[in-house]
Amino acid sequence: MRARLAANFLRKLSTQALIPFMTIELAMRIGAAWAGILILAILGSGAIANLWGGGLCDRIDAVSILRRGEIAHATSLLAMLVFCDSLTALIALYFLKNLFFSISLPAGELVVMLGSPSDQRKRIYALNNILNN
């Protein structure tokens, strides 16, 4: 459970910390207005993907979704480092990273809930929320 909580924290940290830096980078490259529109579109698509990921958890094993999502998220994040000079690749990879994060987020929450003992579930879920926030 500690490993899952730590992984949720690091995944959330890498995603939330990247938003302001991507916004600044895009604003410098394409202008503030376009950067804002693009970031809003990417984050908005993530909100839709999050809803889809929640429904996916109802039909497919959450651990399977989480494993694939974590690998895809980490791969796209690392690819952003490699292709940071290409604006098109950076935007596409940021979109994919956000998509993978958003789809696997409900699975991560579900794994924490189902993997915790029922008598400690409230405390563990509260700790998970604190770490995520």
C-alpha cells in the first residue's frame, strides 16, 4: 500500500508540476494566447479521458489498467525530455502523457481503495488525498 500511495503521489506530482512549465514554454514559443488555448484543450481532454477511465475500471481489472497507464505515462514523460526541441513532438507527447495519466487515475484510486483493509480504508484514502493535493 505504501508503494501504491508513493506511486500515486509521484505520478500526480509529475503531472501537476509540468503544467506551469509547459504553459511558460509554449507561451515563449507560440504566444501566450495560443499556449493558454492549447493547455486548456489538453487538460479538458484529460477530464473527458478521466471519465472514460472510470467507466473502463468497471469493465476491466483496475490493476491491469494502472500498470499499462503507468508505463505509458512514464514513457511519454521521458519521450518529452528527448524530443523537447521539437514543438510538434512536445505538444503531441504532452497530450498523450495527459491522456494516459487521466485514463489511469481512477484505476490508481480504485487500487488504493480495494487494497486497503476495511478498518483503515478511511485513513488510507485521506492520506492518499493529502499526498495528491
